[in-house]
Amino acid sequence: MDEFAKQYRCILYDMPNFAKTGPMIYQEGTHAVQARVGAHLLDALGIKQQVAWVGNSQGGQSSLVAAIKYQDRVKKFVMGGSHIATGGDIYFLANRPDEARYFTNLVVANPTKDNVRLYLTKHVFDEQLVTDDLVDYIHQWYTWSPELLDARAKSKSIPHDYREDLPKIKAPAFMVHGRYDRMVPFEVSITALALIPNARMLGFGDTGDWTPFEKPKEYARHVLAFLQE
């Protein structure tokens, strides 16, 4: 984030019902909710011009949905390790269910530190990066608020396939995907590359779902180059 902040005003927001945002109970697609919250945040801050949306995994898919639903707010967007359908895509090569999704559901059902560690080892390719401090950090921010836990339990994400909307996207797109992503198969970004009119893709051969975490300097260099085009 330091590299981005040297050149841009950066606005980071927690997803609804995580960290400090919420509680919010909803019965619609998670990524549609997150994209709408992002658009409302821009309104609340008085930002009327188009801006770049940069996200990874769930945040990346929310950026994609914003580019579909709020085209007047999205100048460019970056996604990676991101599905193009809420509820999971229809894969051609990869198996379903995704390995990492099983451990995500395990944490949702029983958010112990041991389960958080299992979750992280399925999202990060280099397991040496899964330290005790990281486990404690994720566990704390996932479990600190009973109100947010209750709101997540009462909310329901409605599946929605965005593939037919991708050719309508006007904003330039950049997909950064890890070859060993066990949450979102690599082929998903290839599909998005084929369907989004103005898109480019970068693949990392030695990362998982959390490429910005595993390769922060390389990620920042490539994304900044895209934003500055």
C-alpha cells in the first residue's frame, strides 16, 4: 500500500460485516452488496469523478461488479483470484468444489485459530508466510464483534452469474492471478480476459489466491504501470 500511496490517494474500506463495517443483514449477492457500499462511500466522501478500483479475491470481484453496475464511478479496475459469478463459476478444467472453499466454510462455521490457519494455508502458496501473528490477526478481526458474527449468520448471498455482463464493461481491466490459486482456479481469469473488451492479464507462477500478500512489490509495480497508462 505504501507504493500506491506515494502516487495516489488511497481509500481502504472494510467489507460489510467484517472488521469495523456493519452490522448489515442482506439477502442478495455478496459482491453486489460490497460494490454498492463502495459506491456509497465515494458519494459520502464527495468524490464524483471516476476512480480506479483495486481489489483481490473477494474485493476484486466486487470491483468487477462495480464496473458493471456503476460504470460512471469506475475509471479502471484491478481484480485477481476473483470469480466472475457470485456463488462460484462453472469451470471447464478445474474441479468443484474448490479446495479452499471447504476451509472457508469451515472457518465460517467454527472460527477457531486452528481452522483459520488451515484456511490460510489453502489461500497462500508459500505456507511459511502463514505465521502465528497472521493467524492471530485474521482471527481477531473475524471474531471480535458478536454483532458482526450474528449479521453474517443471518445474511444470505444469492448466486448470480455475471458472465453475460462482462462484454458490456467499458472500463479497462487488469487481472492478476496466481497459478496455484486453490480458491479461484486460474482459468477464471482466462475466461474474463476473453469476455471483457479492454482487458489484460498477468499470471504469477508461484502464488495462490493472495498474490498482493505474497508478492507485494511485484504486484504494486505491475498494477501501478496499468493505472498510469
